[in-house]
Amino acid sequence: MQKAGMIAIVGRPNSGKSTLLNTLLGMQLSIVTPKAQTTRERVLGILTEGEGQIVFIDTPGIHRAREGGLNQFMVDQAREALEAPHLVWYLVDPNSALEHELPVLDLLQRSPAPVILLMNKLDQVGKQVPEIRAKMLSEQLLKAIGERKIQLSSSHFISGLSKAGTEELLKSSWDSIPEGPWFYPDPEQASDRPTRFFVAEQIRSRLFYLLGEEVPYSCAVDIESFQEDTKPIRIEAVIYVERESQKGIVIGQGGKKIKEIGQSARKEIEKFLGQQIFLGLRVKVLKEWTSNLESLKRIGLIP
């Protein structure tokens, strides 16, 4: 008998949600960078093992967001993911603090699904993070979860990076997955997103690695053309920024920075697609797009 269910992966920015998903699927489905709030949209990751299928919902980091604009959209994505999963994985960075976790607890309080508390980044405990601090935070969260009457299934210390504890986590999670037909009949399918989405995400990840602290958050990537019938595959993409000054930073003196971004992105995309590509990049200004509803629609972030 087949089993199928959905697990929402939630937590604060930089709690390791995307890293855990990539580790479980054995591929880089969600982009991961050293900077917080890299994930903007929900991404479905599909794990099919034997007769069972789990659809993971990777969500943007939950934080206090101003009304309207991109930040509100990101929090809404996480909120919507909690409406109908069979199980919720709540990831916590051991270097966090209870007051920082309150926005996540507020959302979990409204979710009908049972929750597994995951103290992530076990590989850092005892090194970058004192063991006593991680244990204290875990105890505080368990108390806060109980006070809010959140349905707690279990709690684990894991590492999404080193895979420590993930085998036990998956085993216990499968017990919560009901019997039923698969959501996606192809056992090799890894996500519901088209290839163009992941290509754009690979380009966006290079912006986080190769630009300064703030500029990547004002950048969006749109794939204008994806020609699969050519050899190599020809991809044309636009990087949108909010201001002329940012456009100059992305292009760089004499076009050096945009060339570096293009070369780095091309390597990552070729690794993802498993074949050579041609990548053309342009930079355009779309004023204040992160706070403008029409601009968010134009870029395709909201319908």
C-alpha cells in the first residue's frame, strides 16, 4: 500500500531549512548561501522511497515583516505552507534565543499539524555554540510550545549539513505519513518547479556570494529565454535591481562584476543541468520593486 504526505519545513532565517532539504534529497534543490533570508518562495522537494512519498515544503525564514512588499510575501509563503501539511518540522539554530523564535511559535500555534522540534546544526554545538546554551534553548522552546498548546510530536538534535540524526528523524516522520496514492506518479521527480525556476535561483545565489551585504536583497532574476533545442543550451536572463546605483554595482567597472557573476552562474547551472550552456545576462532597473505590488507581479513572484 502506498503512503503519501506533506511535511512543511519552517524556522527563522538561516536556521538551515534548505540545507536539510538538499541533504535529504541528495541534490541542491534550494539555494544555500551564508546570508540569511535567501529563500523567497516555497519550494517543493519530493522524496520517494519504496512505496512511500514525502513532499517537503521548504519555506522562507519566518520573521517580523512590515505590511506589504517582498518581506510580507515571504512570511505569507511560510504561513500558507502551514495550512495543510501532515507534519511540521520546526528547525532552530542553536545560536538563536527564545525571543527571536516567537514569530515562528505564533504561526505554529495556528497550524493543525503535529510539530517535530529540530535543534539543528548539531555539528556546531560544543564548538561555535556552547552545549549548555543549546540545551537551555531547547528546554525553553519545549516549555513555550507546551504553554501555547502546540501539538508536539517529538524533538531531536540533528545536523542538516552532516546528516547526524536525520535517519532517525525520517524514520519517525514516516510513521506520521498516511496511506494513500502518491502526489507525483514519477518516482524520479524531485520538485514541482520547472527547470527555468532553478536556473534563475542558481543565478540569484551567485549574487549573494559575489556582491556586498545589501545589494542581493534588492535583486531579482527573470529568465527571458531558455532555448533547449540549441547546442549548447542558450539562456538569456535579466537581473532586476531597484536603483541605478545598484545597477552600477552589479555591472562593475568595465563590466567586470557582471562577467564574474555570469561565469560563476554558468558553472553552477551546467552542474545542475549536466550539460554545457551559453548564459547571457543583462541588468535592468525596476524602481522599488521589493515594495511595489505591480512590480512583484511583473517579476512573477506573486500571481
